[in-house]
Amino acid sequence: MVANGVRAAPLWDNVRQCFVGMLTITDFINILHKYYTSPMVQIYELEEHKIETWRGER
């Protein structure tokens, strides 16, 4: 998002075929901050996570 100068991006649900929310730069920073401070999760593991998982943890 930052590389493209975008501050927020719509979230598309492939199953429901509709937009289900927005992901902001702040959301992304909060996710990175949470996992950076947790030694149990390696940063590369974030590639395996789904946004719906992060939304459920708020």
C-alpha cells in the first residue's frame, strides 16, 4: 500500500463476492507491531495469515 501511495484498500470476499471492509495503513502497522513484539511468531509466517484471522483478534 505504501509503495503505491495508497492509505487504505478495500477488502474483497471471494466467497460472498462483495466488499467486506477496509484495510488501512494503521491496521497494517498494528498487525506488524503485534507480531514483532511476539517472539513466538516469525515475520515470514505473516505471509500465511489471512486478514479474517487478524480481524477476529481485535
